[in-house]
Amino acid sequence: MNANLLFMDESCSKPIDNNKTVISSLTGVLVPIHRYAELRTEFYNLLEWSIKPEPNTINMDVPELHWRKLLTGEEDEKKINILEGVVALVLINQLEIYRCGYYVTQKIQKTFKNDKQMLSTLWLELLESLKPKIENEMIIPVMDGFDKNMVRKFSQLVKGMDVMRATGHKQSISLKHSENILGEVFYADSFYSIFTQVADLISGLRQLSDISREGKELTDYKKRLLMISEKLEPAIVGDDGVKAMVLNGETQSPCK
């Protein structure tokens, strides 16, 4: 059975309306384990300018690629080249992107005080979108970051399904073939996890697409990033559009 690493990143936008509604999303990049080594090489090729700053020199302090602080101090052109390189890596190697998002209004934040970004719900929805994949392949989840709240939101769901199967209640699990999701969610410090960095960059690019769809004005620089984001669309499995929850009969969407 083939196995895949699912590198994930969560993202939360700035308020998009006067009521402080935000867009919360979860993005996953699927990396087949048998191709990890070659893909890792391709990633580091993008950073050759930093790793080999001059002949016979190796820079071990490789910069972390992080959306919110992308290559601080470098010119915009270098940042754009890196983002284009990451997108090309995804497209050329036919990596799959899974993503889901919600409008999170103040009412939702007040109702779900322990999970204001709706990460537990987003995680369940992401797993649902993986149904066709987990029918015949194993998924090993890898989440960016590590703290008690994050662990509870992601690990508890998977552990709960494991317990249900172990006690003979597999039929009660709505997610078919959930046994093909590795029972432990792994957590990674993105500084040391290159494909967690890839997930972070893709998450940032797609959030920019969300913001653009909301009609928000973009700077010239971000307009160029938006064009890069749009190139990712062939790699996205399903629809990564933002959804509005219904809470007590009221649709939770941003105010226009």
C-alpha cells in the first residue's frame, strides 16, 4: 500500500468586514513517501543561492520560508522567484493540495470559545475530502506547530476513530477507510520541516486568493502574488472556496 505524508498549515486572515469576520483555513500538501527524497532535493535546489553563496562555501543557516516573514531583507523579485519555484515544484511533480476554509464571525468565535478558528471542524472536513485517497493509500498527517490546544484539535479526532474501531464500533465512524489514517498526528517545527514550509507558502497564496474574491484592494506586489496563486488551481483537489456555516438558523457570512 502506498503511503503519503500530509503536510498541513492553518491560516487566519485579518478581518474582512466591519464586524471583524475572518477567514480561517486549513491547507494540506500530499507528498508520496517514495518520492520524498527527490522532492527534497528539488526544494533545496531553490535555495542554492543561499546554501552556496560563493564557491567552496556552504551556508548551513538555510532561511526558513515563511509566508508572513518571507526572506526578510531580500528584494521582492527574489521572494517572487522563490514562490514561483515552489508552485512549479508542486505542479511539475503533480502534488495534490487539499484545502478548506470558513468565514468565522464574532458569533462563531463566541459560541466556540475553545476553538475560535474552527480548526477541529476544518480538520474533519479536510479528512472528508481525502476519502478517495484513503480508500487505497495510507495517510500520515504532519501538522505545523506544537502546543496542547493544537494537539487536542488534531490528534483527538484520529485517536477517537481508532478507539471506536478497537471497541468494535467501526460502523459508527462516518469516515470510511479511516483505518488508513495513521493513528498518530505528527507535529513539526517548520524551521526544520521543508514541506511544512511549502504548505505554509501555499496556504498564504490561497488566502490571498480568498481576500481577492472578497473584493479587497491589493498592492501591486500582492497582485503579482495573486497571479502565482492562481497557477496552483490545477493542483487543488476539490473546491477550496470559503464556506459560510449556519449557526442557529443564521448563515455566518461577512457583512457586505
